Amino acid sequence: MAEQHTYRVIVRGTFDGLTEASRERLLAEVAEHEGIAGMRFRPEGSLAYDRTLKHFSMRYVVASDPADGDEMAGALAEERAETYLRERGYGHGELRSTVTDMDTMKINRKAGRSAR
């Protein structure tokens, strides 16, 4: 089996066709999903949205074979997001994802003062 890479995936979408009950539930929980609290990358995902209930994002950590590429990691995260939203009755439009392979990401560090 090939080595697994760790991907961070942001899945974005727009709420659509929310029922009154779904809107009430989302608004009752908005404090848990606004700002930094909703922006954590987790295998089970984290949902972020605000009181307008228009746009949302979900952040996932996905382990996948690097040979499958970013496309597979994005597809896996979008599938998880679809399931999460469907199970809660949260209607939405098309989902799109942005994928970062954490194992190949280059980190630029500022030169220390001694290097100047």
C-alpha cells in the first residue's frame, strides 16, 4: 500500500431551500459555527456559517493515496459534506472544494535576525 498524504480540504456552498425548522436550528447554533470556532480542519469536518444563512464552508482533513491526487481528496470531502448536510436536512446548491496537500506544501520561513 502506498504512503498516505494528508490533505486539507475546504468545501464551499450556498444554503438553498432551507425549511423553517432548519433555519431555526442553524440560527440557534450559529455561535458555535461563526468565526474561528467553525474553521478547524477535522476528519469529521467542521461547518462555518453566519447569521445570514447564505454561504457556508466545511473544513476537512482527508488521508488519501497521493497517486489519486487532489481530485480524490476533494471528492471524498464533498461526499462527506453532502452526507452531513443531507442528514440534517440542510438544502444547498453546488459544492466546490479547494485542496491543499500538506505533505508537499512548502513553508516559507522568515529569516532570523542573525541571518541579516
